[in-house]
Amino acid sequence: MTAIPVKTIERLSKYRRVINRLLEKGETYIFSHDLAHLIDSTPAQVRRDLMQIGHTGSPKKGYELKQLKENINALMDDSDGQGIGLAGIGYLGRAIMNYFGGRNPKLTIKAAFDTDPDKINRVISGCRCYHIDQIPEVVKKENITIGIVTVPSSAAQDIVNRFVRTGIKAIINWAPTPLQTPPDVFVESRDITMSIEKAAFYAKTLNSKKK
Amino acid sequence: MTAIPVKTIERLSKYRRVINRLLEKGETYIFSHDLAHLIDSTPAQVRRDLMQIGHTGSPKKGYELKQLKENINALMDDSDGQGIGLAGIGYLGRAIMNYFGGRNPKLTIKAAFDTDPDKINRVISGCRCYHIDQIPEVVKKENITIGIVTVPSSAAQDIVNRFVRTGIKAIINWAPTPLQTPPDVFVESRDITMSIEKAAFYAKTLNSKKK
């Protein structure tokens, strides 16, 4: 199961979100080309992805949504649930806390960490805030397995070291700096500068074509 | 020039950031293996990327940093500068405004758009705020070529339509919803839910290996 490519995992997350919306609307089946359209992919890709998690549809009715959702859940979720710890309660940290709260019943931001005394021991966006020195005890107590880093660049490596020392194996880094981590830790880097500069390059290229 | 792969553009953005830091420290040359190490890539990849923008190093001294920076600038930047418009002045919008302000002299967030009367006509994080109905005039006046979308999902498509109608060709979408855009518009989607669910999958997988 671990041999599933990263890109497939990304699409499974997107399929599930679309499926949840369809189930809420009372729909029961979907064809691969409709599902492909909804996540901006191709029908062949959808069929390959779902085959890989052992799900096949019926040629007449398509994929049964409820069963499909359960198959994706079985692959993606930890049945006991997973806790998330977030370090850095600035605008970005709060945006993620507000946005992600309650979105996935198996994934909860259990704790936020900062060094600012005005934030520690408060509940912000529904989430208890602690000093970063409390990371070891809180990670253990709250069964946190995922760390989100929204501190400034200068503090990012220190926070990542603290997370890694507790045994956390997956980190999402929003600080614009490369991180050193052991090879058995998964790091997802979300680089805001890079995404803006990339878009700017395409804006420039596409505009010069117009001329 | 437009045939340069997206992944190369992403790495060029990272190289440049590293180069700027090295130049500030007074360094003048770098070897491909050192540059590779700093952005977590390989020396062969670095050499391929830089060859592609017509830059070659000296075997004895490596790459000359100032010239390399200028070559990357020549490819990536619009010499006249480019303006960015951001729609949705919530926590995420403010995080980006705070973070990106002043970081790249050729790329400036010129305007922010919202519907909240408390925000309109104010200057927030150094950026003038307007009503979304003013998008056409402000985009034109400020030479905005890139749109950033940080509104809720329900408003995202409307904002994107407004941006696209002004002629904007590059959009960065932080709303967790797929967008419909004409084929000649570049869209970079930054999906927070997907990145967290992906990390959760790897946390689960890596933890089950441990047991």
C-alpha cells in the first residue's frame, strides 16, 4: 500500500472531497468522466487511481459513492484518528486553524505552539495554545503525529528538530527555508514565494505572447 | 524560453533566493554540489537547470553568483515590474501580504480586494484595499498581471472570473475548490486540505512501519 505514488494520494484527497459534496446532495453513483471533470483530471487517470485502491465501478452505473468513500477512508485514515500540532500562531497559523477545524473527523489540530505569552494558555480558533517548550509532553498526551510549521524562517529548523525528537514523522513546512530532517521523515514544503514567482513567470510569458 | 519545464522554474526561484543570501554574506562563487545541497537537489540537476538558461560555470571556481543571479532575473522577471492583486483579506490574505511585501523588487502586491466595508479604503499590511467591484479599474491602473485568491470557496469562481475578464493570465488559488478558467490562463492551486491529508497518510504509513 505504501507504494502508491504521492500524486495518487493527492488525487485521492481531492476525490474524497468531491464525493463528500455529492453524497451531501443525495447522489449515489458517479462515472469516471464526471469525477475526472470535477477534479480537472482525465477518466483514464481516475480509473487507474481507483483500481489501485482496489475499487472498480460498474460500466452501467459508474462508481458507488458511499463504497468509494469508504475505500479511500480505509487507505488514507488512521482509524484511531491522528492529532496535528501547529507551531507559529501568526496570520498563517490562524488561517490554517480556522480553515481546517472540523473538516476531517479523523484529523484534528489538537494544539498550537508559540513563544508569545499573550497567546499561551489561551484557546484560539478552537485550539489550545502552549509554549513551544511543552511540545514533548503535549505531542505525547494528544497523540500528535503531524507537525505544521508556520513560524518565521529563522525559527523553523529549531521547531522541526523539536517535532522530530518527539517521533513525529510528517511535517508540513510553510516557512520559506529548506529544512534538514532524517530520511524517514516526510516533509511537505509549501513555498509561498516560489508559487508567486512561478505565477509571475507565466504571467510574463503569456502576456508577451499576446503582444 | 517558454519550453522550460514548470519544475525548473520552481527550482530557479529557489536558487535565486539562496544566491541572494550568499551575495549578502559577501560570497562570489558557488559549486554545483554546494548549490544542490542548499536547495535539496542534486549537482547534475543544478547543472542541467543552469545550462538551460544559458549559464555555465568554471570547473575550478564554480558559478559566479552575481552573473547567475542576473541570468535568472532576465528569465524570470519582467523588467518593467509586475503588479499582484489579492482578493480576500482574511488571515490567509494578510499572511501573504505581510510575508511577501518587499521581498522581490519586480513583484509587488499593489492592491487587495474584499467586500467588507471595514477593510475597504484602508491600508492593511502596507497595501491599499478596494471593493471587488473596483477590480477592473485598479487592475488597469496598477498594471496587475497576477491574481491571488484567498476568499472562501463559495466566492472563488466569481473572483477568478472577475480577474480573468481584466486580462490577468496567472492566478494562484488558495481556495479549496477547483476553478474553471480559459486554457490560456495559468492556475496554481495551493490546496491546504490536500497537503495536510497527504502528510497524514505518510505519518500513518511511517508510524505503522515503526511498530
